[in-house]
Amino acid sequence: MSCRTMPPPRPIRQVSAFLLLVMTWLAWQLASVAIIAADSPAFKEAVECHPRGGLPHVRAKIEAGQPVKIAYLGGSITAAPGWRVLSREWLMKQYPGVPFEQIDAAIGGTGSDLGVFRLKNDVLRHEPDLLFVEFAVNDGGAPLEQIHKAMEGIVRQTWRSNPRTDIVFVYTVSEPFLEQLRNGKMQRSASAMEDVAEHYKIPSIHLGVKVVQLEKDGELVFKAPRPADIREARPLVFSTDGVHPHVETGHEVYAATIARCWPAIMEASGKPIDHALDPPLRTDHFERAQQIPITANMLKGAWKKLPADHTLARRFARNMPELYEAEAPGAALEFTIEGTTLAIFDLLGPDGGRLKITWDDLPPTYQNRIDPYCTYHRMGKTTIASERPAGRHRVRIELMPEKLDKREILFEHNRKDYDDHPEKYADHKWIVGSILLIGDIVEDEPPQ
């Protein structure tokens, strides 16, 4: 099946320039680290499709003409109106009597380490029949053990919730990974994910194999300025930034790969029996990762809950159903956990302040909730503790009175925004959505 079999794409939806910028930077940084990582394994053979156990429940539903819910969990490449949209449109054409519903669970610039925590809220509560997982680019610089733990946690959470949900791992590519693919090998992150896929017999599709083949044949340029006539230009221009495919070209190549692999995956699908949670690949997997709502008793000092019609509340409602704003210095989140790994799902932005983080009786650490890109608000993760020894821990995260030199924090090319709109940067706040925890929140013991 060739790229020509794909339906024409929908009209392009404009992606905000700032989002593209930050996602590009994150992907490049992660990928660059990946190439020089000391713990790199032998790269696995770059095979376009491993059907493995197929999609038995999806096949049964399609054959019965029943609705199929498809969830897409990934980063900015999946968030774009590209392969996600095109693959669903192709399925609707292939099976015209079957309703296909989409669950968009992609957040740009994030990897499986956040995906495993938000899986229940963003995916599983919608009860999908099929889950595509795409984090190969944004996991490029993550430790191998973390990739294993997070991806295995995604699988085990999904099948613990519903053992009839089928899963496909999808691997995308960015410029720093091309050399491995040209040499017939998967990049480091995809190779690690293949360990999990093989262990659980999950189908996988590498969307980059066809890309390098077209490049080798002189039919595609991976990175070049966007042509004015991008649909007609030859060779195809895959991307402008070396990471994000153009909807009209690169994403069509990606979607055509899924279409090409689909028959083999369907052929491999056996009887629709429940997926078994066999002994894990790693006993320290992240199945217990969870996203926990903020409660009133955790809030100390001056806080307010943003109303549903607030600009930020509306913008981030899909992934952050509730947002709380620390309005003044001394406002803090304070709670006790029984667990090992803790982070806060929050917003970075021009009004971000400085946090003091206290873990038990250890010396405090500090983090800023504004970074060099923060001419706007975006979702982020404040890491508090990673894989500490199991036990009970008291945590306090406090907004500090310190006034940051925000102009100096910004990249030089972003300082004009500060000069033009200083009011955006005047406040020093902290806006939080939820707690990300491997473990549980526990009630404090009453005073003696």
C-alpha cells in the first residue's frame, strides 16, 4: 500500500509558533543526549512493523460492525492534526459501517514519564478499545530504565483497567535519530520500547523506516525550508525543523505506514481473549503511577480555585480539570505521602514564581516556574522526588517572596516580549493542577 492510497488531509489547523518552538527545543535536547548516552544498548533492527499478537478485540469489533474508540497518547507529533487524524480517516474509509471515535490524549513536549501518570484521567476513563502510544522522540534522552518502567506502567495500567483494550506502540523520528535508521537500526528510545512490546506481545510500527527509504531514493528531504507549493514540490519536504512533519507531506508518509502495516496486524489477531498481566519485565514498573486531585486540606495560605470560565482554566481543561492559584508568598501545598516518586502537574508561565521544596527534614531545594521560553503558559511538571526509598514522607512546596529577574531568565530573542508587555511578568504566582505520585496520599497522624 503506497502513500497515494491515503485520503487527502483535512485543512491545516495553525499550530501556535511558541508551541512549535518549545517542542522543537525539547525534542532536540532529548535526542542529542540520547546519542551520547553511556548506557545505550545495541540498537534493534529497524523493522517497520512487528504484528506480534495483533489487535484481537479491535478486529472482533470491526467484524461485528461495533463502534471502536481509539485513543492517541503522545507528544507534539501526535498532537498535530496529522497522522492521528489521517489514520482515523483511513480506518473510516476502510470500514465504512464502523463508527470510529477519537480520544486525543497528546501533549506536546512530554514523554512517557508524564504519560504514565495522566493515563487514567486522559485515556482510561474514556474506555478506549485501541490505544496508540507515541513517545519515541520525546523519550530520546530518558534513562533506559525509566523508559521501561513508564511504558510498562502504561501497558499494565491499561490492561488492569480493561484487559480488552488493544495497544500499539508507534515510533516517530527526529533528525538526530536518522543516522541509526539509515544504518538499519532503531533509535535508542524505540529499542527500549521494543523490549516492553516484545514482552507483552504488543504490535509496534516504526514510522521512520519509510522516511529514510524515501530519503535514500531521493524522493524526500527530511529538513528544508517549507516550499510555497508544498503539496506539489519534489522531492517531498518532510519538515522544516527536523522534528515536526508537515501535515501535507511528512504526516501523510507516517499515516500511509500505518495503513500499510494494518493488514499484517489484523492477520496476526487471534481470538479476542483478555490480555493477561504476565510477570512483569521489571518489578519496579510504574503501574502504580497516578494523578491525584488537589484537596482543600492540602492548601495552606492564600489560594484560589480558578473558575471554569477563566482563560487558563478553559485552555487547559482537558488535561487539568481543576486549577489552583497560589496568590501570595507563603501559600503552600502540604501533605504526607506513602511512596517513592512525586511531582506536581502545573503551569509554567510569565507570571511564575519561585518555589521552596521541603522533603521531610532534608535541606530545601528551589525551582522556578518560569523558564527561557515563558512568554506564554504551558503545562509542566515540577519534580519533587524520584524513586526515593519507600516510606512515609512529609512534603511542603511553598511560593517564595523572592522577585525573579524574569528578563534575564528569558532567552534573548524573547526579551522584547518582556519589554513590550512587562505587566505579563509582574506577578509571581504558582498555578497547580494535580499531584503525580507513585504511592498514596496518607492522612496525617493526629497530634498527641
